[in-house]
Amino acid sequence: MSTASEGATPGFLVWRLSMKWRVAVDRAVAPLGLTHAQYSLVASLYGMQRSGLRPSQRHLADHTGLEALYVSKLARALESAGLVERTRDPRDPRAVQLALTDEGRDVTRQAIKVVHGLLQQLLAPLGGLDSERTREFSRDLATLLDTPLNPASEHEKEQS
């Protein structure tokens, strides 16, 4: 552990790791014309399409953890770049469905390979992507992500 991380709270460490990852992915996918947020959207869309789904922007927002308005903005930019097509859902005219174009699939496949390489580097200290330690780490992260948080902080409760 670095000296800067000694005594740090888990929250601070999660923040630092997420920032490290975001910057690394941003730099790695920039040559493909993507940002990290755009990568998250197209990679998720790629996986969903391979499963036979054509998700709505709302479904993709729920899946990625991004705000629906931000997904809409990202989707419009990706559509302008020729990577995504947006169409009205025939079952719900208020909903917009997303799909990768042929070019979008090609760019996404390249980006997934690049990010997979980064993931291998990041997880090397835990024994690599396929190690038991990494699987345990992934389970711990999933547990933390699945734990609902009360939006009212303890400080706000004390003020009441």
C-alpha cells in the first residue's frame, strides 16, 4: 500500500481507485473517439445486444448506473458519431431504444479489448483477472454496490 493510502478510509480508497480507473480508461479509449462514459454505454449496449436485447435509454441508464439524462446526452453524441442509432420504441412512444451501428460494433469490440488489457494490469496485484482473490474482490464490490444507502446522513439526523 502506498504511503498516501496508509490510514485512509475505505470510502477514500474507493474514490481514488474509481478516479484512477476512469482516467486510465479515458486515455485508453480516446484514440477510438470515446470517453470512459461513452465506453460504458457502448460496451453495455454491446453485451445487451448480444443477448438479443434492444434496450431503452432508461434500461441502459439503470444498467450502467448513469443518470437517464446523461445517457440521453451520450446517446445523441454517439448517434452523431455514427456509432449508435436511436429509435422510438414501438410499444412505448415515449421511450427511445438504442442499438449499435456496424461501425459502433467494430469500435466497441476494439475498445473492449483495450479495456480488458487495462483490467488485466489493474488486477495483476490480486493474481490477475481469473484469480480467486479477484473473484472474491468482485463479490465484495458487488455486495457493496447492492447495499442500499439511506440518503439522510447521520449529521442531518442529529440536526433534527
